[in-house]
Amino acid sequence: MKISDPKKEKISEQILAFLYSINPKPFFTSHIAREIARDEEFIKKLLLELKNKGLVIEIKKNPSGMVYRKRSRWRLSPKTYEAYRKNQPDRF
């Protein structure tokens, strides 16, 4: 089954909104997929596309500095975070 480009963009927006809501904490692909209620491989593909656009950062090491073999954590790039923050209404 093929998903249309506008739907992929909407799902990508959901990913970015989720990462913004938990910023600066990075999350694993599997957790993001669970929150968005989508398949892990599909979410990973979208995250890699977002990475190529410079919107998210892939973290391949754990907090101790050891490289993950098969896992990645993701967070918003500083540029993306600032763009989201500027477009959010003031909370106070």
C-alpha cells in the first residue's frame, strides 16, 4: 500500500511536533513510532528524510559514549526547535 506525499508530510509534522513536545530529550525510533501509532520502519524512513533536510538530529551513541549497533535516538535540530518555538503562542 502506497501512502501519498501529503499524508507523509502530515505524519512528518506529527513526528516534529512530538519531538518538540519532549525537547531536548532524544527518543528511540521505536518510542516515536509507538507515540505516532505507525510502523517502526516507516517512521525510520521518515526520520531519515527529515535528517537529510536538517530538521532532526540522529544520535548514534548512548550517554556513556558507546555506539549503538542497531538503534538510533532522535531530537530536533536547534534550527527546527527555534522555528517551532517562534510559532508557538506565549504560554504566560
